[in-house]
Amino acid sequence: MMLVEQSALLGVVSVALGMVLSPGPNMMYLVSRSTSQGRRAGIISLGGVATGFLVYLVAANLGLAVLFAAFPRLLTVIRIAGALYLLWLAWKTLKPGGVSVFTVQDIPADSPGRLFSMGLMTNLLNPKIAILYVSIIPQFIDLHKGNVLLQGIMLGVFQIVVALSVNLSIVLAAGAVAGFLSNRPIWLRAQRVAMGSLLGVLAIMLAVGKSVTTM
């Protein structure tokens, strides 16, 4: 008998796909690094994002849920920090002279260490990832099968594989998308307005405590 039911794995994969395919801090950062500094920078940044997932995976399965239950304001702090970060991204995108994440920019190149650390911090400050590990993935754990720790790790690993696969595809395709849009300024402007507006809406929803499971 499988430790984790197939239905639970499919459920986690579905949630992971829905979350990684929707705009958010991770996607914004990876696209901006890939278009401005190249695929190698995007992949290094993705390494930081991956490490952030591992931090949440380990912490959640070692009692992060208990910590949040004991100190509920901690999750609120993460939520507000994430909302402010999304608002900053929205303003940066929508402000006069703002640019789309797909605009190739001539900016100073960040070092590999900074790329990695920024990818890590972007993911750690992403409130939807905290909620994913604290309140969503645990719903797919079957207490009757025992070994809750191993179940949680297995489900988390599946989520990480899905997230990294999609994000790697985004990193590899960002340059091509940027090249396509660079000769189509109207499309590029429309993408910037749409992305900035959506980020603003998501920030407001997050700040007032609305569900972020579809973010």
C-alpha cells in the first residue's frame, strides 16, 4: 500500500501548477533576471527560489504549523510583508516610465551570490508559499497511514518538482518572449499594465486577508 494516495499526489500537483502558473513574486523576479542578465542568471536565481522551497519544506514538517498556531501574528507579519512587496512590484511596473518584466534592460549585472540570495528571499517572503506548506499541503496527509513526517516530505517534494519544472521553463523562454515583445510596443505596454494591475489587486486581497491560494 502506498504511503501517499495517488489522489493526494494529484491534488498537490494540481495546486502547485495553479500557483506557479499565476503571476507572483517568484515569476516576476525570475523573468526580470533572465531578460536583463541572461539564462544563467535566471537559473542561479531559480537555485535561490529552490532553496526557499526546501526551507519551508523542512520547517513545515518540523513543526512550523505548530509555531504559527502558537504565534498567529507571525503568519500575519509574513502576509503583510508579502502584500507590501507585491505593491512595490506593482508600482514599479505601473509608474510613469515603468517597464514590463519582459523588457530587456541595460542594468548592472548582479553577482551570482546576490542573484541566489535575492531568489531565496523572494521565495521566503512569498506568503502564498507559507500558506501552501502550513495549511494546504497538510490537508492531503492521511493520519491513518501513519508516518506523517514522511508523507509531508513526499508531498512537498512533488510540489517542488512541479514548481521548479515550470519556473525553469519560464527562465528558458523569457528571452524569446522578450524578443517577441520588443518589436511590438503596444503588446509590451499592455502586458505591463495587465501585470502591474494584477499584482496590485493581489496585494490588496492579501492585505485584507482574502484567499491567496490562486495567487
